[in-house]
Amino acid sequence: MRALFLEKQVSQDEKKIQVAKAAINELQDGIILGVGTGSTVNYFIDLLANQAMHFEAVVSSSEESTIRLQQHGILVSDLSSTGDIDIYVDGADEATKQGYLIKGGGGALTREKILASASRKFICIADDSKFVGVLGNFPLPIEVIPMARSYVARQLVKAGGNPVWRDNFVTDNGNQILDVSGLKITNPPELEKNLNNIPGVVTVGIFAIRTADKLLIANKDGVQII
Ligand code: 5RP
């Protein structure tokens, strides 16, 4: 008799819910919590509203997340008044096993990078479609000062990239985004540093100088901790 093996089917949304639940399990009472941005984090925010822990403060990385937190009755505090964050939970567009990330698909990279840098522990949550060997398939988001956009774009072309202006998009900080494909990201910390040095660049979507401390990656069989 021929054995029939059925591949388990788990949707991307189900994986995002699983990994958001796993992130809730990482939290403790009384901490200062940082909250990232994106569809995976949205599940995390919805779960936050239905658990019993009490946090000293909750800090948000975007207007979008702030609104969602407030809609759940969660008070959002300002980073300048809380001091450093104990645990920061955020998604990613790409993640490697070293904790290197590309972020900014949702355009919130600047505040996300500030919260990541201000956190004692950065937990990155993602489904397995984001887990890669080398960064760079996802076009790298770079937030730029509007008057410097073309200048920065020319420097990125010289560096081997193909920048595309994210049309009709203004960041929470009033800036613009260039999405850059074609860059070789073989040394993420070095490229992050070099691109940061172009005048007019506000934030580079490579998170490699401050990596994620823990990756929670959801696959069809559960959540892998890396
Ligand atoms: C927003 C981000 C997000 O974390 C990233 O785009 C992942 O989002 P999603 O969970 O929707 O896939 O960096 O600026």
C-alpha cells in the first residue's frame, strides 16, 4: 500500500500569530516594553491587550502602532521620559541567523532603530519567509531628508545600487524613502556604516550594528528560537 504524506499547510498569517504569541511569553511584569511596527507586530499588539501583565511603560515605534495600542486602551509613553527599554519586540523584512536585519518595509525604520538601540533586549519576530542566508533580496529602505533625495540617490547608484523613490509616502518624521535594490550586502555592519555617512541619509534599513538578540521564526511546525 502506498503511504500518503500530506504536507502540513500553515498560512503566513497563522505563522505571524504563532510568533506573536511566542513573543508574549518572553515578557515579564513591570518591564518597559518597546513595540515595533508591521503586520506581525499588529498581532502582538492585539495579544498584548488580552494578557494580565502590567508594564511600567510601553513605547511605540510609529504612529500606526501608537494608534493600535491606544485603541486597545494601552497607554503609550515617550522614550524621552521612560529611559532605556527592557525588551523591544519588532518584525523584519529579512533576518539572518547572526541577527542582521533589513527593516523599513513599513517605513518606520528610524524610530525602530532608535528603540532597538535603546533596548537591553531586542526580540525579532518573523515568519520563515523572512529568514535568509544573506541580506539583500528585499530592496533596502533608506530614509532621506527630502531636499537631499536626488543627491543621495546618485551616491547610491555610484555604490552599485538601484534606488527607487517610494512615491506618495512620507515617514512619521516628515522624510522620504528610497528603496534600493542591487546592493551586495556581504558585510552588513560596514555597509550600514558607509551608507549612514552619506549626507542627507537619516536612517539605513540595515540593522547590523545593533543586531537582534533573539530571533523567533515561525515555520509550519512551530516557532524556532535563534
Ligand atoms: C516596518 C518594518 C517591519 O518590521 C517590517 O516591514 C516587517 O513587517 P511585517 O511584519 O508586516 O512583514 O520594518 O518599518
